[in-house]
Amino acid sequence: MGLLDVLARYQSRPNPPPPNVLDDFDRVSNELTADDLAPGLEDAFNDDDTPPFEEMVGQLYERSDDDMRAGLMNEIVNSLGGGQALATGAAGGLFGGVLGDLIRRRQGREAITARDMHNVPAREIERAAAAAKGQNPNIVQTISRFYARHPRLVQGLGQAAISILMSGMARRRRF
């Protein structure tokens, strides 16, 4: 069975997801690029049948190592105008707790590092992702591209999200 045959099973978005959806995703993610996976992940982030975007980002964050956590946070910060804008402008009030302290301490002059993110809890990232989406809806696409490079982590979102992702890719068939 070829790649297109696998994706064809998701064309009509099966509900419930097939029991082998994670195996199918593993196969597809090994054959396609992150650019091919990202739009499907964006579909999953935006779908009413999955948890809210910020909760899914929190799940991915919890499974990420500190380097990926820093990359995620830098994507969020940049989507809101960069660290300097956050540290000095009205958007700086969006972040509290450990994350807010970190942004204010850096005063937006430097990128957030893996070391910085080690003790930042997922709930603060969820709040940051929600705030970013409220101010810049394109953050969903940005985070989709970011995590599409890490399909093993994406698999942790569960069968429903992966089935939606696969359905989105099947509908697009740009590969």
C-alpha cells in the first residue's frame, strides 16, 4: 500500500479514528516533509473536535526538551512583536509568573534560551499561546510549522488530533 492509499483512508475524516492511525501517521511522517505535515497540524489545532490550541501547545511543550521549549517561546514572543515590545510595551502585561519575570529581566534584548525555559510550567506557555493567538492568529500556522519538524512529539496529541491532521493532508494532496 502506497502513501496515497494510506492518506485516502482519511479523505472523509473517519470518526472514530481508525485504530492504526498512529502507525499510519508514523509512515506518512517518515515519507513527507515538515512543510507537508504543517497544514494538517494547523487543521488539528483549529478543529472543534480537539482541545483548544493553547492546551495542545501546552501538551507539546511538556513533551519537549528545553531547546525546543526555548524555540517555541521565541516563536510566541516574535509573533507578538519581539521581546523588546513585550518588555516595554502594553503586551508585556500578557505574561506573569516565571515567564513574565524572564521576559522583563531580558528586556527583550536577547532570545530566550533552553536554560531560561527549564522551570517555566506548561500552564504559563498555554496562557502565552492564548494571548499570542488573540493578538496574532497567524501564530497557529507558525507553531504548526515549528512542531511539524518533530512528528514524534506530535503523535502524543492522540488519535483524534492525528486523524484530523491526516484528513487535512489527504484533502490537500500537494505532495
